[in-house]
Amino acid sequence: VFIDGMAYARRATDGTFQGVFKVGQDVTARIQAEAARHTEDARMRVHIEDGRDFIERHPDCYDIVVLDSFSAEEIPPHLLTVEFLQSVRASLAPEGIAVANIWGRADNRIYDNMLQTYRAAFEDTYIFDVPGPGTKILAALTRRCVMTRGEMLAKIAAVATERAFRYDIIQALAGFRNSDAERLRGGVVLRD
């Protein structure tokens, strides 16, 4: 469970994943209480602090960084900038990936700016359209990785099978494309 924030996962030497549960900029009593319900163990550590502060102070080598601090009404500006995303990129393993859950253009007036900023911070960015009210998943890579929709879905299916996902992730991802194929209506790279 990710509450208004960022989550990290790192594969340990024994093959298990180590996770870090993070909350975003507004660390309220309600969020602290929610986070406290999650039990720490060898695979999960809980940190309650601003996501940007954490990533800039803990430049570990993560396999994945999940950014899920965006709502249609409120987007923490300091988690949108190219400088922050460059810190995220620097914290990723060579084959690492940053995944952002964002709102699409219809519900997000700065969608084009966000996409331009991800493109500036990462070598390659893919967009997955999720069924529902305008949600999109951005997958940002530290290296250029040209692949077709079929190749990407085959990789996702293999991981889902290997990890015994209990849901049909392929069905959940309605659309897929390299962000270069997304027609922008302007937009600028967001900076501090």
C-alpha cells in the first residue's frame, strides 16, 4: 500500500525484494497513523518523511522507484522538477525504472509539462493508459529501450507469471506507447 507518496523496492542478494514505504510532502497525523499500521520486516522498511528529501539523502541503488503522490487536484511541485527526477534517476540501478502514476491531459493541466520533464530527465519514457478516469502510468528508463507493444506485454506477462501476480496486469494496461509517439500541445521542462 502506498499512501500519498513514493515507494522503493530493491532486490537483495538472496533474491528477495526490500521495500521502503514512503509518504509525500504533507506528513499529517492521519498519514502517520496509516503508515504505522504497516509492519516492518526484512523486506519492508517504513520511513515517514518528504519523498524528495529522502531520495536526495539516500542515493541507494534501487531497482524501481514508484511515484504516486499526484492527485488531479494537488500535485506537489517539488516532486515535478527535472532536478528531482534527475535525483530519482541517479538513485536507480543500471537497469532500474521509475514508475509514475499521473493524471492525463483531461484532468491535469500540466500533463504536457510533466511529460516534457520526464523526457528531459530519462533516456526513454513509455506511457500506459489505464482503464478508468484518465489515469496514466509513466515508465521512465535510465537507458534507451526500443520495444514494441507486444515485446513489452510479453515481458510484463513473464514477470507476472514468475512473481505469481494475483491479477491480470496485461488487462489492466489498456494502452502502451513510447512517449515520443505522444502528441504534445506545448509544455516546458519544469525546474526548481
